[in-house]
Amino acid sequence: MKQTLKSKLYPAVIAATLVTTGCAGSAPPIETVDHVDIERFMGDWYVIASIPTFLEKQAYNAVETYEINDDGTIATTFVFRKGAFDGKKKTYTPRAWVVEETGNAVWGMQFVWPIKADYRIAYLADDYSQTIIARNKRDYVWLMARNPTISDQDYSELVDRIKAFGYDTSELRKVPQQW
């Protein structure tokens, strides 16, 4: 019973954390890419680095997967190993949807009803190989790629972009990936 209750509370806690932390100050909204081909964006994205939520701080082999549901929402599956490459597998399945008239670049994300979180595609490589997901509150950010590793040069350039969005990049954590 305790473990079941604990596993049910985690999504509520992460959602509450996403909504209530890092209140937006005077920073302007983070600009998004002009347009996202939503079909092309679907699939697996390896989390290369992030300013993580408390649940992700010990993530290894983190992967976020998107799939369009029949109703137009986006099935999201976030999977990682906790604490080590052979650590306990953790899986979260929030529901996402595209905000209208945003070029498919702004999504809502819901871990538990009624709490919703901001999800902004702030950078997307032309070939859809790398992306940066940001939040206007500048509390969390995710640098993701289609492959589990990227070059040092690409990483440095993407970190510079994150800094330009107004994030404190000293809080950025590389996610260990070993496949």
C-alpha cells in the first residue's frame, strides 16, 4: 500500500513542482521556433542534459518518447534508470497537447489533473536531430537529441543557447547515457 501510494503521489508532486517553483519575474517569454512538423517531432529523444526536476536528479539513460494519439493529444513516456545504469527503471506518462496558433511549438503538459505545465520548443535543429525544451519560468530545461551522445561542439553551442534564454547554466546537469 505504501509503495502504491508513493508511486501515485510522484506525478502529483512533480506537477506541483513544475507549476509552483521559479515564479516568473520580469523576464520576457521564451521565444519558440516558428513551426514544428509534429509528425517529424514524434519518437524518441535522449535527454543529453537538463536542469532537472527533483525526480530527474539521479536519472541515467533518460529518454522521452512522443506519439500522437487518435484524439490529437500526445502520449508522452519518460523513462530512466534511477541512480545508476542498472538502477530501478522509472516510467512517467504525462499527457501533452499542442497549444493552438503556436506553430506546434508550445505544448501543455499534464502529469495529474488539474495541474498543467508549460513546455516550449525553444530550439530545433533543421534536421530534427537536437532540441531544447524550455519554460518561461526558466526553472527547468531539457537539451535532447535523437542519439544518446552529441559532439562537444554541439553541446557547447546548445548550452550557449540555453544561457541566452536566461537560464543559469551552472545548474545544467549532463544525463549519463550508456547504450
